Amino acid sequence: MKIDFFRLLLPWPNWDISPNGTRNRKYRTKLTREHRQMAEMLAREAIGFNNWVDAEEILSIWIFRQPSKSHRDTGNMRAAMKAYQDGVFDALLIDDHAVKDEHLHLDGFIKDGEVELRLYEDYHQWIDDVIVLTKEVYNA
């Protein structure tokens, strides 16, 4: 079954897997592995074990809902998602090099935080959502 749009809610990551996180390599490696496995499990639950995205080019949107008003830079936020991305793509049976473009969006704060990942195969649908998300920020 081909999926044109995929959406997954992920828990806020342990910030020690970000570039500004812990310098303890063993601990970071352990956390990264755990995050990757969790993302794969959540993605398999979301799509069912028999469905996968069959695309050579994927577009993504990462929507961050932070757990606090602490200032975080989007570069580190995106880097902390690498383990999640790898796990999701493991479940979808595709290589993450298929991501051709992505958009990062900060969407306020919620208790405990969460990260929403949206994957698209259709450029027009992706850009429409990027525009809608951007308008929400500037019209607020």
C-alpha cells in the first residue's frame, strides 16, 4: 500500500542526544539507540506492519511543541531528531537519504513536549502545509 502522507507524534527527546547535550559518549550512544528503537516501534504501530512509503523523494515537516519556554536553537532541535528519523525510516523500509527537503516549525509549548513528524511524497501538499503553518505564525 502506498502512503502519500504520514504523520507521527513522538515524545520530546532526552536533550542529551542533542549536539549541546552530554559529552559522555557511552551514555549518548545508549540514548540514541533507545530513541531510534522507540521511534521505529511507534512508526510500526502507526502504519501497521505491512504498509510502507514507496518513494524516492520524501519531504518532511518537523513540528516542535516544547516542554518549556527555554530557548533552544532549531539546529540543535533538528539534530536531536536524527535518531527518531532513523527509527521511523527503518520502520518504513526506506533510506533517510530520500528526504529532499524539510521544514522546521516551532508550535508553542505543551506539558512534557512533543514532536510531530509529517512525511510527504507530493511537493504541492507539502508546500501547502508549510504555507499554512507559516501563516499561523505571522497571523497570530
